Amino acid sequence: KGLGGFHIASLASNDDVVARLRERKRRPSKPFALMALNLDVIKSFAYIYPEAEKILTSPEKPIVLLPIRSNVKISSLIAPGLDFVGVMLPYTSLHYILLENTRDKYLIMTSGNEYGKPMCINESEAFKRLSKFVDYFLIHNREIVNRVDDSVVRLTDNKPVFLRRGRGYAPAWIRVPLNLSRPIIAFGAELQTAGAVAFEDKVVLTQYIGDADDYDVVNDLDKYVRFLIEVYNINPSESIIVVDKHPMYTSRRLGEEWCSKYGAKLVEVQHHYAHAASVIADHKVNPNTRAASIVIDGMGYGDDGYIWGGEVIEASYSEYRRIGHLKYQPQPGGDSATEYPVRMLIGILSSILNEKEILNLLNERRLESGLKWGLQEALITYRQSITGRIPLTSSIGRILDATAALLGVCFKRTYEGEPAMKLESLAHNGRLIDSIEAPVKNSSGSTIVDTTKLFETILSNIDHEPKNLAYSVHYRLGESLAEIAYTAKTTHEVGVVYMSGGAAVNDIIVKAVRETLTTRGIEVKLPRRIPPNDGGIALGQVVIASLHGKHYYAESL
């Protein structure tokens, strides 16, 4: 039992122990966090740079992602396929006592929860839900009133970026350059979400809540938003309630229930616009200023009904326009293409290769193992893709997934972002291949990054080392998105391009954007006080709703 919930602790140096924990938790690949007694212990298995040391030893004591040293004692099953490990220092006296009395002076310290559920916070809940995973319980008599997960930070482009804003950081208000005429309650998005309550010039984000596609997580979102309105004496009936534009998000339905119950006004906000607004609000940009933002993630419901996720947006708090994006690609099977990235790869290649060529490629690179039903599924997927009657996406996440499949890095996603994370780890020691291209083009009145051409050039260079191919894909995507952002008039007026979205933590993409723009005198800024992923999107929802126009109101419920 910890400060904000239960952890499951085990040896991190024994493959059999780690394998048993993975089997019990139904967690085949997702990395485990470690807790180590002190910095010297961490240095025995990971590299600590000065900025990382400062964060590790801060009063907040978050988990920090660190590069793993080679030939160390920690099990290779801790973070399979990744070149980093999440580590934190002890933050309660019980942790110190525990670690001082263990052999290695470091342990796995992972959330005490069932798959997809919130972390347990009391003994009865822990005994009921965790007994099938663990052999013993170590408890104390301090009651945990509010659940709070460990915060997670990584260094992107040598600067700290939140992946999860929880223990030590939230809930705490963020001041914005606006004075709200009435309170605002925001329900965030769907994955890794957090809500927010705003009043005056303050936005109070909840701690990290989790993925709102689970019933218990939605209850937590409701609980902790209610906690904030009680603490700050906010009347929901006099508030604006704001939700994501996606019609099927559970967080949206929760917001709609609040509107019906309290008679409040509902505002819906497009997902990527909210991301753009969140980063400019984080940097306290003047409300009258428009700025270009590169917003890259896995998915969001677009204004045209397609799945967005590779966007360049010019925005202020009151309006926005899409000035460019990754080319739309077929996503055969919808969500199943996110679980099985080979499906996404076939969708992209369907406009480059014919049926026979795709089957040959799958055979040559042994990619059929990435399909549940093998080559039969490949044929159906290809034929679906060429009909044109399937979902289309501009998501950078799906491009990275497809690349991960093509290079044999990941055939099945078992946790959020797995293919992209493994691809980035592969790419870290790579170099740029000049003949890999992702050209910027004008198509049907839109400025696009031609990801079809990107895959054509990957296939032409397929004999290069996988790490160089992986690096080149990341770099060219970042470079081309930066080129589009540079064309925006506002980029030259403010001298800054902002970045947000779940993929805006990718070191190589951010590096490519920065190198492309800084040589031309343009600064690149990421969120610093909030996560760039959906854990920070409620901030953007608030500032947009505060200056809402009629076209943002949802239709009457």
C-alpha cells in the first residue's frame, strides 16, 4: 500500500518472476516501472542525465524514463523491445524500509489493478481484486481517500515532458491569459484522460484518470470532477460543460448526462483543435494571437468525419483552420487495424502493389504471422482497401504502426502506443537515408504529406538496416509537417510553432521539426505544465469553450 493506491512489487532481476507476473496480470509486453533505493542503484542499470537527475530527486518523485545500460542485471522482460525503463525513487518511509531490505535494492513497482481497471486504494478492494496476482500484502493504517497514479515524465529533445500527470503534480491549477465569465467543466477525451474545472483565470486539471472505455474509470472521472466542483464551490447549473466532438466517446456521454441533470450548456470541441489550444494556453499565448501547431496522435474525430491524427492547425482560442495534414490512408477493419498493424500496412500498400505483390511481400518478410487468419485475412484486407468503402485516417500513429509491422518490430499491439514506442527505440541509433521521402504536395485544394510516396521509398530501400529505415521514417514525417507549418503566415508573425498530441513526445520527430524550423529562425515549443497527450486536452477544451462561438455548440440533447 502506497500513498495514492496499491502497487504490485516483485524482483526485477529474475526472468521467471517477471514472466510469472506478466502471466498473472495478463500484461504480455507493457513495460513495468521500477523503484530504486537511490541514484547509485539506478546508475547500475540506467543512464541518468543531469536534467533527469533533477526530476528524479524533486519533491514530486515521478517515474522518469531512462536509457537502459547494456549487460545489466535487470530482466529483459521488464521493457521488452524498448531501450528505456521507467524508474522512480522512494517517496514514503515504507518504500525505503522495503528497498533497504531487498537483495537488489530495486524492485518492480507496478500499479495494483486488474487489466484496464483503476488502481486499488483500500484493503478490502485489494484483497478482492489482487489476490489472484500476488502472494502477500504489505499494508499500513493510513487511509487513501483519493486515488492518484504515479506521474510519468520523459525527456524529449532534452527537455522534460509529461506522459502522465498524477501524484505530486495534480490536482493543481494552471493560470491562463483569460478571465472566465462563468465556470467551465471539461471532460477530456477517452484514453489516458483527465477532466478539468475552471473559474476566473484558473484551470484545475484532475489527476490522470485512465482510459474512459472502462466503467470504473468513467466513475472515477465523474468522482474526481465532482470533488473539484465541491472544493471550489462550482455550481454545475451555472457552468458550461465541454466534451470531445467524437460522438461515441464515453467521456462525452458523461458530459451529456451532466448537462441533462443540471440544465447546463454543452459545448463540443474538435479533438485536435483542443490539443492545439492546450499547448498555446500552456504557454500563456495572448487570446488574440493565432499560432500554428503540429498536432500528431493516434486518432480524433475530424470535422469531415474521417479519423485525424497528423495535423497542422492554425488556431487561437476562438477559431482554427486546418492548413495541412498527412495523406488519408485506408484503415481496413477500423479499430482492428490498430491492434494488428499489418492490416494498416496492407491498406497503405494497396495503392502501390497489386494483390500478388502484397502476398509475396508478406511471405518474404514473414508478416502473415501478424494477421489472426494469415494470408486469407490478407486477401480480404487488400480487397476491402481497394473498394474505397472503409474508414480513412490521417493519423501519424497508424503510419508508425504500419512501419513497425513492415520492419518486423511489432505485429500485435498489446498496449497503447506499443508499435510506435518499439519503432522509436529501434530508430534511436539510426541515421537518415537520403532517398527516403515524404514529400509535401497540394491535393484537391489541401496541403498534404504524401505518406504513400513515403512507403514507396521505404520499399525501394528495404535492404537497408532496419534502424536506419525507422529513423528515416520518423525524421521525414517531422520534417514535412514542419515545412507545412512554416508556410503559415502566423508562424512568421509569432516566430513559434507549437506541438501537441500523443506522438509529440517522439524524440526523433520533435528533433526533425526543431532542426527544420530553428535554422529559419522559428522556435518550437511543447507543453511543459501538462501532458501533450489526452491527459492535457481538457485545458484546451476549457479555453476554447470560454470564447465559444455558436458553431461550437452541440445540438440540443
